[in-house]
Amino acid sequence: MMPRIDITKLFLQVYEAYPARIVNRNDIELSNNIILPPSALDFLTKNNIIKESKNPILFRVLNYEINISTYAGVIDFTAEEGKCYLPTNMFDRLCLLEGQNVNIRKSSLERGIYVRLRPYDIEFMEKINQKDIIEYNLKNYFCLTPYDIISFKFGEKIYKLDVIECKPDKAIRIINSNIEVDFCPPKDSEKSP
């Protein structure tokens, strides 16, 4: 018998998507957190979803026109009604155009135990403490999905890494950055001389 779903607690909305930079929300650029409108908070509060959630609330973000999705946390509920704002990396990963509709659905994910990443440049792998740097910066990411891009600033440089693999499932939630991290060779090491 299939488990019964309480549809009163099903959060599934369609919003116009925009990159956060157009509203000067650069604070979310180095994360995978999105900004939703106040009505989303109202729904989550009225249905006790926030109260009942032991972990950060996660959402599946879907470009339904081409069936590409990823997962995100929410940083705040200050977007204009009918709109949501996404970090540029996420906006690009979903192949969105400004104002294009996306489906946002509350989701739950397995706790992650492993992630394999591919740095964009070899300079990152020359750092003595790459795993410590990643663990520290994962605090800005509540979840990971293959093909996502993690971006973070270390010193004066912004580093980017592709998410290649996650375990125990394709998409995982991150708790306290307590996760095994492994690396593939950097993208720029594959370039021919």
C-alpha cells in the first residue's frame, strides 16, 4: 500500500525565476540558497512545516520545460510575489531565461556521507588543506546534486568546483559539513599544452 500524502502540507509552486544579481543579492552567489516570496513563508508556517522540520527546509527547483532540476535551501522570504531569485550558478545550471517559470517543491533528502568534486583549476589542488577549505565552505550549501557548481572565496580568489557524485543518493543534504570529500583531477589539468 502506498503511503498517504497529506496534500495540505504539499508545497508546490510556480514562480518566475531571476538571477539574484538583478536585485543586488550577491550575498547568495556563493551558496545554493534561493529567495522566495512572503506567501511561501505563510504557507510553510500555517501548515507547521517549518515547526516540524528538524533540518533546513529544502526545495527541488525544476525547469520543467527541459526537465532539469536541482535542490536548494532558502535564505529568506523577501522576493516579490510570484518571483524567486536564484544564485547565478544555479540559474545557469537550470538553463533558465530571466522570468522563465520554475516549479519549486518542498523536498527531503538523505543525509550525505560522500561527495566527489572537480575543481576548475589546478591551483586549488595545490592548497595544503583543500578538504578543510571545502568543509568550511559547505556551510553555505544545505544540499548537493551532481552537475551543481560550488563556488566560494578563499583569500582574494573565487574557486569553483563541479559536483560529480554524491552518496548515498544522487541528491543529498549536508549537515554540519560532516561528509567525506574526494577530488577528481582539475578541469584545467585536462587542457592540452
